[in-house]
Amino acid sequence: MRLLIRVLLVFFVISALLSIVRGLLNPTTPNRRQARGNPPPGGRLIKDPICGIYVAESSALQSGDNYFCSEECRQKFIAAKA
């Protein structure tokens, strides 16, 4: 029984140390609480009507009131509209 307790204790200590080291090595990763309230770095996200992925408004291609992730999606939209 004591051996099991020691093994579990060592496991938890190693897990905690690994978590601390990961946090120190990658400090730029925002935690989930921070990410919820702040807008993405590229501005607001807009859904591409063709493929359905979200793209930052600042990097999206625009055609009228619609925003697209790529020229291919924009051309598909224009072809479907015609």
C-alpha cells in the first residue's frame, strides 16, 4: 500500500513539474479565459459562406457584403450567384 502511495505521489509531482516547465517554455499561449474576452489579433472573425471556415476580417477577400478565405471560394460564390 505504501508503495502505491509513493508511486502516485511521484507521478503527481512529475506531472506538476512538467506543467510548470511547459508554461515557462511557451508563455505566449493565452489561456482560455483570456481568449474568450479579447478579439482575435486580426480583428473580428467572419464565416466564409462557401467552405464555412472563419477568417479574420483584415485578411479576408471581400466581394460585396461577403468575405472569403480564398480566391477559389470567392469564385465559387460568384459562379453560384450567376
